[in-house]
Amino acid sequence: EDSSDFYLEIGMMQTYYLIIRKVNELDIRFHRKTSQDLRMQRNEVRLCVAIGYIEEH
């Protein structure tokens, strides 16, 4: 499940939410890659927030 708000103009805020309900190794790798990609984009935006939440039942 994911939701995001995209602002295409430089200097605007980008927020990404990723909720993983059932964890497997691929999910963890995907989350790490997403976090790495967002860190590389920080020079293009004023604020970039990535919230990764893993929820197990």
C-alpha cells in the first residue's frame, strides 16, 4: 500500500509513504533501494520525507 504527493517544481516538498503488511526479503531490499534513491534526490528538493513502516500481523 502506498500513497504519495508529487510536486514537480524544484524546491517543493515531496512525501512518500510505504506500508508493508507482510514482510519478505524482497520488500526489505525494495525499501532500502527506495530510501537510497530518495537520499540522492534531496539536493533537488527543499524537504524530502520518506516514511517506511513495516507492520506484521
